[in-house]
Amino acid sequence: MKELRAKQGSTPRDFRLYLQQELVGRCQKNPSYSLRAFARTLNVSSSALSAMLNGKRPITSTSVEKLGLALGLSPKEITRYKIITKENMGTGAESSAEEFQQITLDRFAIISDWYHYAILELIRVRDFEPSVAWISKSLGITKSEANIAVERLQRVGLLEITKDGKWIDRTAEGKATNIQGDLTSAASRKLQKQVLEMSLRCLEEMPSTDLRNHTSLTLAINPEDIPLAKEKIKVFRRELAEMLESNRNPTEVYHVNVSLYPVTKITQGGKS
């Protein structure tokens, strides 16, 4: 079970993080977009770009200028990234500030894109294969998205990949309910929008109700009872998760989405 709530995102100061963010954004807009396509746009080899994105190859000031121009960055932005790049290369490693920012951005991405926690749940699936290609195919995301997501999960300590290739979910007993820190509601809105869009696609693409459930309820209530309703929903979610996860032979990953919202127009006084 992975319940997500969020509270900050910011423009990356490190150029490698900027490249990661740009690639993921393009993949989300166009599911057929790939690392190779991004490499062609930047006029570099896909292997070199992959190494830069994964932190296995340093990005020089010359590379920042070349890639920045290809991405349409302004001279001011390119100069800023070049200065930061020189500073990082001068220290021989990322500064603690850059490392902190990386973790902050990673955490924001994890709680705003649904597939991060889906990857952790996949580990429990009976036929799980510890490979980016298998994850990409199973979740219907690009290999680039899967690869960057796996790296993020490792960086923030939610996923451990041992030397012998075993994948371990390091969330609190596999039941993380929240990620603390300076994270804005923008991440929560983005996540819930993705979940709702996926639910709509399933409604259209899976006519049979054998493997899904879409139901709704309309009723007249007093808004003063909303806190009680929210608590009941939270209890229901967790009891449902406990019941379903008691089966130790999972084969698929599901979303459970419960929505409670007003149909009438609520005024500040709480009355229609």
C-alpha cells in the first residue's frame, strides 16, 4: 500500500537535474518519446547522454553551453549553469547544498508522479523482474521515466538494490503514508490529476467490470460532517489495503481512488 500526500518544487540549479526534468516532461507529454530522441535533439550520442543523466559522466561548461543552446535556454540561464558547473567541478563533487536540493526535487517528483510508488509495489508482484525494461513495459511508461524514477527512489532511501541484484522496498514496512518536508500541495494536485486521468482511461478501455470497479454516490449532507467523513474514508482505505495485501501472491498493481467533493456551490459560510 502506498498512500501519497504532498506539500515544493523548484527549478533545478544543477544542469544534470535540469536535463532529467526536461526529459521526463517530454516523455509525459509524448509517451513515445525516448532517450534517443532527446539525444538527437541535443546532437549527442544516447550513451553519452545516459551517462550524464545518471551522474556517471561529468557535464563540462562546454557541454552546458552546447546542450543549453539546443534546448533554447537564454544566455543568462546558460551562464548561470556554467558557473554552477565550474563550482561543482572545482570541489570534485556536489556540494551539500546541491545534494540537498537534489533530494528535495527527487522527493517532490516521487509524490507527484504515480509510477514511483507503483515501482515499489511491483517488487511484491509474483513475476517481478528487476529491470527497467520490464518495469517500463509493465507500467506503460518510457524506459527513461522508469530509469530516472528508480534512481530517485534509491537516492531518497526508499529503494535499495543490493550487490546481488535484489530490490528491497525501504519504506516503513512497505506502508509509507506520507513524505514529510517542504513539499507543496502542487505535488498532491498533480498526483491526483494523474490518478483520475488513469481511472477515466480504464473506464473507456476496459468495458468488463470483472477487473475494475467504478461507482458513485450522491447524497445531501452537512459540510460540518466532512472531517468525520474523511476519517472514515482513511480507515476504509487502510482496512481495504490490509485485507487485499494479506494475500501473499500478488500479480498486479492497482490504484484505489475515493473522491468526496461538493456538487453544489459552497459559499464561504459553508452554505449553498
